[in-house]
Amino acid sequence: MQLQHQDNGQQGEFFKLNENGERVAEISYIWNDEHKIVANHTWVDHSLRGQGAAREMLDSLVNYAREKHLKIIPACSYVDVMFKRDKSLADLRA
């Protein structure tokens, strides 16, 4: 499966495509300002649930935020729960 990233300066997303080119997982965000992004949606196809796909999407977003020195506002319930559980993400919370 192929992980991709798109960002148009106002919003962006990380997503996975299966071998047929169909989207099977995604995490999306919108730019709040030049230093913060709002993680607003996470989705994983039922065929991948329980296999760590959502965490892989979150890790991609986290790595991107760290590379760009951004903070994340966890508006998505999955991202919010993971920020509360995983203390290594605390430095990214806006």
C-alpha cells in the first residue's frame, strides 16, 4: 500500500491507497495559522481496522508537524484520545 500526502496551503491529508488505487485510510487537517494545524478527521476502511492503520496515519501527521515545527489541535476524537494516551505527543498539542 502506498502512503501519500497532499497539502494545498489551507488543508491537507495523509492517505493510503490499496493496490487498486482505492483510498483505505486517511487523516486530514486544516491550517489554523502558520504555526498550527487542526487534525479534524481520521478514517480507516473496515478491511484494515485493528491493524494499526489509524496510528500510522497519525504518526505521519506527527512527523510532518515536527519537521515543520507545528502544533496540532486535536479536533478529531481519535487524535484527541491518542494525545491523551501517548505522552510523547504532548509537545505537539496546541
